[in-house]
Amino acid sequence: MGKSKIITYVIGSIAFIIPIKLYLTPPTDFDGGPMLAYNFLFFYPLLFLSIILSIIVIHRLKGFKNEFIPKLILAISTLPSLILAIMVLINIVRIANEPEIIDVEIPNNKINIVVNDSLELKLIGFTKRSSINNEEVIEIKKINLVPYINGTYSFKDGGEFISKSEYQDLLYEIKNDSLMFYVSGYEYYYYNKTRIPLPFKVERLENDKLERTNFNKFKWDEYSH
């Protein structure tokens, strides 16, 4: 067997192994960043390489002339690259023809709360709309809590309330020179762990205790419901 044919077999073997390896070892992290890195730094470069190698193998088949079995084996070695490339193209066409998915955060109501002479808080509401079964629905309601400190709004020292239900209400009242938030169905997260002490508290209450009428309610704009 000549050196040229050996090189062709080596190229064919690599072209055969690469797409099978790609198919059998899918990514394990499906978040946006890792998937982007996997696709453009690993998957597509290797797929492109296997296609180029397959083209080289097909081009070099003419060196085997009447050797049917070797030519058949080498032709088969190019099939995984072809099949995987077709699968990728089908998936690209499928995604391109899917209906547009709505997934945006829409600014909603905004209110200022004066707690005392030195502290003012701003509540900024957002609704996240998504498309489910071709119907536009609210997926989450989010309220940012931003304190007004030393004449400047401090976005790093507040927190946010997040509810996965559009029917939850955020209730609050001024009590003992502090701002009390009463939440049921909302999760609350501080922006950071080193925030300065502020006179507001978040208290989780059962639904039956939320029926008091003297609580203030964060009002959502009508279009958010």
C-alpha cells in the first residue's frame, strides 16, 4: 500500500471519528454563555474540520481506481460528517421558522416613599412578559427597592422583590419611623451583602394576615395585568 493511500485512510478515520465524538458527547451546561463557547470554540470548528476532511477523502478516491472495497470504506467514513451537517442545517432552518418568542422586562409603575427626613425609597416595578402557547402572559413581577441616600439614589444598597405569579401584591407601611414590607409569594434578594443599614424591614406573613386594610399596596399599571 502506497503512502498516499495510507494518508487517505488516516484522513478518513479522523473524518469518521470527529462527528461521532461530537454526537456522543453533548454539552453538560446549557446556559447561554457556556453554550455559546461550546458551539463556537468546539462544536462548529470540529464539524467544519470533519467536513473539510471528508471532502479531501472524496477527492482522493480517484487514487484507488478499481479498488471497490477501499473506496466503499472511505466513502462510508464521510457519512457521519454529512449526516451531522444535515442535522445542524435542519435545526437551523427549524429555529429560523419558529414564531418569535416574547421575553422582555417592561418598566411598570414607580412610586417614591418618604420614610423620614433623611430617607426616601423608590419602588420601581417591572413585569416580564413571555409567549406561552402563542399567548402573551406575565411570567414574573419584579420590584426594585432603591434607597435615596445623601441626595443620590443608591442602586447597590437596595434589593428586589420577585414573584412568579402575576396575582401577588406587595404591601407596606411606615411603622416606628421605619418602612415595613409584608410579602407573601414574593422572594426578596439584597443587591449585595455589604449594604449600609437602612430603616426598612421585610417580613413574610401568611395570607390571612395580609387582609388588614391599613397596608399600602404597590399599584401596578393597568397594562401589566
